[in-house]
Amino acid sequence: MSTPRGASLLHEPRLNKSTAFNKDEREAFGLLGLLPEGIDDLETQLRRAMAQLDAKTTDLERYIYLSQLQDTDETLFYRVLVSDPARFLPLVYTPTVGEACLRFGHIMRRSRGLYLSVERRGRVREVLRNWPERDVRFIVVTSGERILGLGDLGANGMGIPIGKLSLYTAVGGVPPEYTLPVLVDSGTNNETLLADPLYLGLRRPRAPREELDAFVEEFVTAVQAEFPKCCIQFEDWAGPDAVRLLARYRDRVCCFNDDIQGTAAVALAGVLAALRITGGRLADQRFLFFGAGSAATGIAGLLSEALRREGLRDEDARSRIFLVDRRGLITRDRETIAEYQRPFAQARPAVTDLVTAIEELRPTALIGLSTVGGAFDRRVVGAMARVNERPMIFPFSNPTSHSECSAEDAYAWTDGRAVFASGSPYPPVRHGGRTLVPGQGNNVYIFPAIGMAVYATGARRVSDEMFVAAARGVAEEVTQSDLDVGLIFPPTSSIAGTELHAAVRVAEVVFDQGLAAVPRPPDLAAYVAAQAYVPRYRSLV
Ligand code: NAD
């Protein structure tokens, strides 16, 4: 494609440099007079963008500002993000993206990504061809039915693929031209949205499962045909859909589900780092999950894979993993057990009370994925502290109001002995004259690293072993000084380095498993690093 000229060039976010076009470029591309005479460099533009951001009074306004920047000058957008990831990740992704999704139809400026309506059945390939890039390597696709902890947000869910893919680039290093956000619009059952005149999606109840599955089949097949090197990341689908679609496609195409596998890997990373504090071996741990949905069973599956790699037999690994839901411990004699829970159903009497379960099962780690805020009360946390010198307490439910317990309570109720990490962020806590820093088990440690490894190696599949490797890579990046303050995840200020390290670990597995499309380079770390996107302007003349 030839470079556009004049105003068209200024409206092409991937090529636009705005005030940073130099004299020669202005002459060559018909830009004279279309820009002020002053010529900036990227750093000066960064300073201006920061000042404009500082003048905004809410995070949603900052989100809107950054979205507009992404739509006008992509390089500057990513330069802003990489300048301070700890500040900008929460603005382009959680928690601000949740608010942005709730108000998506109201804050809309310019459309981004592809909307695939189930009513276009039979025409998916045609729609994919409307995307201007021909070499797409990553699609993040959502049905918008389970957006973060916010439920069914219909077409408003598009904010999630957009945000996730920005992180693939900003912290993972995947060049943005290879990424495509997709929303499968199958209607919504959210009455508030259906009644909102500014809602932008299909105004109909959600399609039944058979219709959705047939459409996804057409979508996956069309992606293979149009973008044969593409990896599909399923994101924020309703739990049963997420589990079913992953099972259907994981061995057939290059794909993964971040809510299941990414969450699992980040939890495993937390456990591996926590063991450096507790001093235990992975093979000796016992895990009690409170909540037995897609996230919990995803973590349970990856933990059992990691335990097997420590030499445990399959059934021994599973006998150390306990799932508790609304009705108590999931046991084999329960009348109804979902297929994905069955591997972890225990051959023992039912227990309905969480404290009794802790006393009987003596878990070393308690992991909350129940969405029940405050479920780990003083009795529960106290029971963990009675059966462990250093109990691992991981309330992973989001948002903060759903968190099973706060960092402050976990430390207070264990006299500072808890090794704590949560799904939602908590500020540092003063306890017994020390400052303890709670970690956040954010999937952002994992999926950009998987993405970068898949991109760099041309991986044909995404395997569980790759997620175990990502988890190990992240845990290795936790320093002794992090552990000294109780922190079991690396700080987000240095996240790009963490992702690169994890991506190299994942890439090793891609080669070991024979899944790579390129020959193994002699220096894998240098090879991966050399392919990472760096936001800087390229000369056009
Ligand atoms: P889900 O709806 O599939 O599962 C929820 C589970 O909790 C179900 O098994 C349900 O039976 C159980 N549950 C509900 N009420 C309960 C009660 N009173 N007592 C015991 N069990 C109860 O949801 P999911 O996708 O598995 O996500 C669960 C939570 O995990 C959400 O809050 C989500 O935000 C969070 N999550 C966090 C991360 C992360 O921090 N990295 C990643 C994924 C999910």
C-alpha cells in the first residue's frame, strides 16, 4: 500500500506523526500548511500529552483521551503507555476499562475493531476481508456476556479486546498492526442496555447456544482461511461457553482462553513465588478453592499439570486439589457435577462449612474465585492460620467489592503470617511495625508474554506447558526484596522486562514441543527481544 498524502496521512494513525513530521516529509507528502511550523520530536509530544492527561479530572476522561490518541497517533499512544506502565495499565485496562464498557455507547468517538453480528451468518469471511490488514496474528474475541465482574454488557464488551490488545503491544511487544479486536454480537439480555437509546449493539435477546456455537464455528473457520497465522484469544465469554469453546478448539487451532488459562498461570506464578516465602515444595501443597467456576477449574487443571511435572501421579495430583462451591465440597457422590469439575471431585464425605473443610483437608493455600465479597472472614482466615505457619490466602474475585477478604484483614487475622495476593489491588498495609505489600494476581503478567512468544516463534498451538512456563518465568522475576515485603508478583513498573523474560521461557517450550514455525535461534532471548515493538517514528523519506 502506498503512503497516503496530505490530510489523509494525518488521518492514518499508524503513520501519523502529527507535529513530528520533519521538513522533508512535509514537502514530500503535501503537508505544508496543514501543520503548525514548529517541529516536535516524540519526547516533546509525550510531554504535551502528559500535561493534557494531568488536566483531566477523572480516569474515564483519561481513558477517552488515550483512546482518541490511539485513533490519531498510534506511536505517541504507545510511547505514553510505555513511559509509565504502572500508571497507564489501570487506565487502558482494569479497572478503568470496566467503567468504559459500562458507558461504551455514551463515550464512543470512533469505531475500532470488527463487530461480527450473529445475523451476518454465512458472511463472516466477507466481514473479515473488510479489515484493512491482511496479516493478522492475534484476535481477541469476546461475546460481551461476562465482562470482568460486570456481567452481560453486550456490544459494550468491545472495550475489553481493544484494551487487551493494547497491552499485547505496550507490555508484550507485539507490533500493533498484527492485532485485531473482535466482538461477536449475539444480542444481550441486559435490560438496561436494551432500553438505552445510545446502546450500539443488536437489540435482541442473546442467541441460543446452538446458534452461537454455529456462528463461532463459522468464525473460527473463516479466521483460518483469511488469517492462517492467527492466534485466537477467547475473552470474557459466559463461563460455560468459555469452557466448551476452549475444549472444542484448543487442539484444532492456535487459541487460548485468558480467563481460564491466563488466570491459571498467574495463580500458579503466585504459588511458585509464595513457596519461596513459605519454604515448601510444590509437590507438598494442598489447594482449597472457594468457588468452582471456569476460573477455579482452570487454575485447578494447570496446578495438577504442574504437580504432575513435579513427579506426582495424576490421581495424587488431583487428590490435593479441593473445590468448594455454594453446596460445599465437590464430592464424587454429588448428584450433579459439571463435566469440568468432575476431575477434582473427591472420594470423601461431603463438607458444607468452609472452616470445617479447612480443618479436615488442611490446605496450604486458600484460593477465592466465588465472587462472594467477604467470604473469607475471621473464622476462615483464622482456620488457615491454625493449620499453617504461613498460610497462602488468595482472594482472587474481582472487583474489590467481591474480594473474599482484604489484605488488611488477612494480615490482621494471621498476625502478619499470611502470604497474600488478590485479584483486585490493595494498598500496602502497616502491620507490627512492618510494611507489607499485597500482590495483584493480574492476568496482564501472562497473556502479553504468551502473545509475544507465539508471535516470535509462529507457534501453531498454545499448550498448557506454555502457561506453566509463563508462570515460572513471572515467578522468577520476583526479587528477594519483593519477597521481603510479602510481594509475590513483580512490580508493574518493570512489567516489560518481566514479560520479555516470561516470553522467552514460553518460547523455549514452543521449540521443545516442536510447535514453532521458525528455526530455533542460537540466542533465544536476543531473538525475542529484537522482535519487540518499540514506539518510535520511522522516517518516511
Ligand atoms: P464463575 O461464575 O464461572 O464461577 C463462580 C463460582 O463461585 C461458581 O462455581 C459458583 O458456584 C461459586 N459460588 C458462587 N457463590 C458462592 C457461594 N456463596 N459459596 C461458594 N461458592 C459460590 O466465575 P469465574 O469466571 O470462575 O470467576 C470467578 C471470580 O474470579 C470473578 O470474580 C472474577 O472476576 C475472578 N477472576 C479473577 C481473575 C484474576 O484476578 N486474575 C481472573 C479470572 C477471574
